[in-house]
Amino acid sequence: MIQAILDDAQAPPAHASGPPSQSEVPRPPTPDPTARPPTAVNQGTNTPQEWGQGAAGFGRRFASAFGKHVVHKAIQYPIARLRHEELGYHPSGLQGFGPRLKYALVGTVVTHKTTTRV
């Protein structure tokens, strides 16, 4: 796992050689079936209490979390497409702690742009 992260960090940026090809055009992310911690935490704390415990309560919490995810992505993806922003991860390709830290901090406020037009 750690070696894979290090290998990805040393890879060159995805669009270093020119504009993205049609296969690299951003697509909406698919739901991650393993990403259920909010549902499990809310089940453990019984939040909201009106939904109760057990399978029925867990199902309601899961449906609520999934609905929030769908709405979030249904807004995020079209807006990113209109603004020509890429939503994917771009490894820095840099060596050393300082340059990689700078890349990570700048990446929180600066986005990669696509060259394709809608």
C-alpha cells in the first residue's frame, strides 16, 4: 500500500505532454460501496433517534447518506464541467517533503483545468 502511494507520487503529471485525450475527459465518480463510515457512526450514536436501531434504522441512515452523496455529485460534476475543472487526483511528480507539501497546499485552492469545451 505504502509503496503504491510512493510510486504514484513519483509518477509524472497526467497532462504534462499536452491536452487530455477523449479517454481522459473527466467522468462523474462512481459511488464507493465501502464508504459507509457516516452511516455506521450514526447507527452507533443512534442519530437521528427517530430512525431507531436495527436493520430498518441502518437502512434509513444508509439511504439518507447515499441521497446526500447523489445530490452532492449531481451538483458538483456539472458545475465542474461548465467551469472546465478536473475533479480527479493529480500526483505531483515532485521529490522531497517541501515541494510535495507546497503542491498539496496549493492544490487545495487551485484546480487543474481541462482544455475540452462543452
